[in-house]
Amino acid sequence: MTPETPIRSSAPRLDLYTLQIFVAVLEEGSIAAAATREHIAPSALSKRLSELERILDVSLFTRHARGVEATSAGLALARHARALLHQARGLADELRDFSSGVRGRKHPCQVDIG
């Protein structure tokens, strides 16, 4: 591999929105309730979950007539998904401070002499 060759990860591609709706399903206990909460069609949410399970090659939920229950793999993903979503919100908040002028007008090593 040369320095110009991009490194390709074998890890599945996960996006924050899919993780968000996955957590919503876990918390609500049903696809329909999570779809309402997240303002997405239940069929679209279900398709995203199926695709997530396909990508990860693991069942994340046991589906019942009256809802869903997380598998052990689903609980493990939920723990990491919540952490990632929390970090993403923190990043967005911090960057919002920069855009609003609350932070970042001077480099931390700059000193006013005057």
C-alpha cells in the first residue's frame, strides 16, 4: 500500500440517524411508537432496522406480536449507540458555540498585549 492509497475499513458503515431510530425502537418497545416519535413511516423504519441487522450480520431485536425486545447484541449496540449519540450532541453544541461567537475568536496561545 502506498501513502496515497486510502485505507479502507472492513467495519460496517453506520450513520447517526439509523442509530437514533434504533435507540428509539429500543426505548419505545415497538416500531410503530418509535416511528411516531421519530417522524418516520413505520415501513421505512423497519427497512432501516432490517438493513442494520443485515450489515451487522446479527439480530438486534426479537419481534413479538405486541412489540420488540432487544437481543443481547441489541443491548450491546444500544450502549455504544447512546454513547455515540451523546458525543455527537456534544460536538454539535460545541461547534454551535463557535458559530455564535461564544467561543473561538482567538487562538488559545494568543495573548492581548496592550
